[in-house]
Amino acid sequence: MSNIQIRINEKDKISAKRIFDKLGLDMSSAIKLFLKQTTLRKGLPFLLTTENGLTLEEEAEIIKASSEAKKGKNVTRALKGKGAVKYLKSL
């Protein structure tokens, strides 16, 4: 057996402990599960997302599109009335 020692923000530790308690896990078991799943999957056992719930790639695409739109690149004019309905029906 081997020991791991980590430093973590107290608030994060308490928040995680509450969740683990609801799942019937202690902190040590939860960390062991994480490490085992990392090994089995040969990578992180979950999708990395930003605070907006987007993947890093999705957020980068949105930021790029926003920047392009501000410069007038890759922008189409808004459709109105019958034109909008016709476009939506064509999808």
C-alpha cells in the first residue's frame, strides 16, 4: 500500500465530502475510485467542462465565432417573416 498526501482548499474538501457522504463513500474510497477509473480508461474518467458546462473545445469555438462576428466575418443577415419560415422548413 502507498500513501498520497494532497493540499486542497477547505471549501472544496467540505463540498466534496458532502457529496461522497450522500453516496456512502469516504474521501479515501472516492479517491481510490478516481484513480482506478483513470487507470482503466487510460485517461480522466469524466469530461472536462468549463463553469458554463461546455467542453474546452466548445467554449473556444464560441469565443472564436464571437470574435469573428464582431469583425463581420461569417455573418449572415437575419431572415424575416416568410423567408425565415421557408428556411426553417428546408432544414
